[in-house]
Amino acid sequence: MSQPDEWIQMFTLPNILIEEPVEIDGVAMVPAHDPRALELAKRHKQFEMYLNRFTSEFGQQVSPSIILVKTEKFEQYRSAEALAGFRDAVAMSTIPYAWAHVLRFENNHNIKYANWFSFYPWLVDSKYGGLVMQSMVQTGWHEVRAIKGQTSPGIPHMALPANMVDKALLPALLERWVARFGSANPSKKDTSLFRSLNMALSAAMLPGNVEVTIYDLGRSIALWVSAFEILTPNGTCEEVYKLLESTKWNLSDNADAIYEPHKYKPGQPKRPLPVWLYGAMNHARNDFLHGNPIDPMRLIVAPGKRPLHLYSALLYRMALTAFLDLKPPPQVKKDGESDYDTHWRHMHEFGWYQSNIEAAIATVIFTQDEYRAMRQGKVGQAMMRSRHKPVSQ
């Protein structure tokens, strides 16, 4: 009699190939060539066939990623909510950082929408005898040899490199994931966190396809606003403002309190740029959801005349930073490294992600051409900043 499998396959993500496995407490997101996946494929030929039958919409073979659960952890983490929450943590440690690269370096070839993290509906059954699918559309069974697995149309299959995953944020989210789904009585704060991540995943989906309109973009912003609100006790605009102000902003463009955000009244203290940006999102949400008249330029915001929806994920990452009270983990000294070198390497590795996020948020004060000229050294940053005055809503 053969030994039981050490790992159980749970969900498949056909649109991405994760290069470095993400794992905690017996749950892992791995590439199809991971030794654990290969061992399952060796033991179960139907699973091997399944993994090899994914292509793009043009028939090019692709290699998916899969979520595995250790056999002894199956009952604890088998629920769709738990596994989706695990996926959401990885997605929200990827998407904001991808948008930072879009805005800072004009690098669009990144995983910047949540569609890349979609689960494939058909799975090999628990006995590795055929395919099963249970969704809100249908329940079905089929033979593995008949499937023509496919990536989502219009979503190019992409690798997820290790350096494009926010390693400052992800460990903290995974730690809270264990606290949320590994406990029979999770805290309200941990429950709120994963409700917020669930909302953020929907907000981060492509607002539309070839038929996208400004109303689709407005709906996306509305979902992002809800994701922010869930992180606060009562979901008010002022509570989100205070959440964003409670984190340490290292870039003066983001830290200086010189703006008059949505709901500002004369005589009140002015607020920093991230608060102003969130206020613009909240104001836009109200206009779109309440059916107010929408100007074609409604989502283009001053002073840099940038599209507001490009900044939602970046701000959300910083809201998570505040919510989690994100701090550097303990330092690990490498062989031959001085204490000084260890300290600065550690701070650089941890702070690199936030520094890119902050710099990307601050691009909103410049036009795209102005920021490109600054990045290329064609114009001084101080001179360019002097041209812009704070704006109110």
C-alpha cells in the first residue's frame, strides 16, 4: 500500500508562474515545476496530464502556479475563504509595487491587475480520477484528457519574479493570515484585514476590457475606497485620513501638510498629499455611485493632471503599512559582514519597497513629461517642484 501524499493540490493559477514559492504553516503557492508539485505529478498521472494541458488563447503552452496544502493542515485551511485570503495576501504584495514601476519607470510589463491571480475553475478531484468544478455557474465532472486549459483571454501569461513581490509587506500579511484562519476565534482586526484584502482584490481587477468606460474606472475607485474603509473602526473618511497620517512618510512630498483635502473647512489644519489623494478618491466615489453628473475629465487630478485611478493601489499599500504597524524584522548578519553593513543592508532591503511606493505616489504632483525630464536629469527637481502649488478640492 502506497504512502499518502504529503501535499494536496487545491487551486491552479494559470496566468502566472511564480518564481519563488510563498509558504507559511503548511500552505504554499508554488510553480508547476516545484519539487512538491512534481512529486504529486509523478504519483498521479492524471495530475501530470492536467498540469501539461494549459496554453494561451493562441495555443502556446504555459506553466501554471498551484496552491498546495500539507495533508495534516488540510482540515484547518481547506475553506475557499482561507485559500483565497492566502492568494489575496500575495496579490496585494505584488500589485501596488507593480504600479510603482509603472509610474516611476513607465514599465507596464508587470502584474498590475488582480486578474493574473484568478483561480482556474476546473481541478483534478481528490482521488485523481477526473476533473471537478463547482462554481456559482455550474457543478461539473469531466475527463482530464479532454481539457484544454487556458489562460484568461487578454491576460498574457507572466512570470512573477521574486524581486517584484513586496518582501516588507508579505511576511506581515501571512502572519496575520495564520492568525485569522488558523484560529477558531480570530480577532476582529484580523477579520477586518482579510475582508479588506478581499475587497481590494475586486478593486484591483481590470475595470473593463476593450469596452472600458470612465464609469468602470469610477466603480473601481469606489471598491478601493471600501477596502480602505474596512481597515478603520467605523469606515469614515476622517478615520482613513488619520490612518494614512499615522504611518511614517519618508518623502517630504508626502509628509508636508500643505493640502486641503475633501471635506476641508477653513481654519482646519492642512493635511499631507496622501490624505489629499484619498480625499479625491472618496469624493469621486460619491459622484460615481450616487449618479451625479460626470465630466469626461472627472478622474484627471491636479496638479500633475494624472489619472486618479492609477494611485489607488499605492495608497492602499501605505494604509496596510499603518494598519499592520509595519516594522523591520530582526536583523540577520551575513558571514564577514560588519554590524554597520548589516544594519544598512537590512534597512535598505526592508525600506526599498516603501521608498518606491512613496516616490510613485509623489508623481501625482508632476505631469508625465515633467517627471520623465526629472528622472532623466534634464531638469532639476527643486525647480520643478517650485512651479507647483498645493491644490484644494
